[in-house]
Amino acid sequence: MGRVTDQTRQANEAAIRAAIDRLLRGDLPPGGKCDLKTLATVSGVTRTGFYSKKHRDGTTRPGPYQHLAEEFERRLTALQEAREIVDPRAAQIERLKAQVSELKERVTKRDEALAELTVFKSLAISRIAAQHDEIERLREQAAGLGNVRRLPAARSGTAPYESRS
């Protein structure tokens, strides 16, 4: 791979800056994210140009486009801190996370209500059973005494006993 001329470097930097602006506006290619990989693909440069290089002696030097990568990351971070989501997939993920959180809360509330209703149902059934047992006991007791008389059935439309006013 040969050296990059100043003219080529300037053309690449212009393409990278244009790609940065497009990505940060939310104009993402299909399947792309708002990241360095997509930036490299859209601008037509290799991704390795965004990272520092090592000399043979172990010292490092900045990559030819590393300053643009840092600018991209800085601007992206600023947008994210301002709550502006550039990546539609990230916006969808955030929306789905909020929806999942809301649904979990609703399920928890419904589980609590269901538990309360189950306790209420058990209590109501036990009370009804106790009342039924008491009614049966009183009926048996009344039948055993023999001194209880039934009242005559009321004729329809009249009171069972004359009321005097």
C-alpha cells in the first residue's frame, strides 16, 4: 500500500466530514449504525485510518483520520447527552425498554391484585360455609324443639298481618 498524497487525504477528510454530518442527522444506510465502522463504510476509507498506529520501535503515532474519529465521537456524545437519539435502532431499543419496564410494572400490579382477590375469595367462601353450617344447625335445633309454628303464607298483594295506623 502506497503513501496517501495530500490531495487524496484532503478528499478523504472532506468525505469523512460529509459522512459525519449525514450520520449525525440520522441518515443511516440500511443495516448501519451510528458508529466508526459505518462512518468508514459511508466515507469510503478504511477503518484503520481512525486508530493510532505503532512504529516498529513500539511508539505510537495518531492515525491519519484519528482526529476526525474523535470529533465524531465527541459530537455523538454531545447529541446523546442532549437526549437526541440519532440512530433509529437505538431509539427503537429505548422505546422498547421503556415499554418492557411499563409492562413489568403492570404485571406486578396485576399479580398483587390477583393475590388480594384470591385471599378475599377464600375468606368469602369460608364465611359462606360457616353461615350455611349455622343455618343448618339452627334448622335442626328448631325442628327438634317442636314448639315452633310456621306462619301462614301471605296472600299476594296483602300484608301478612293487618297493620293498624
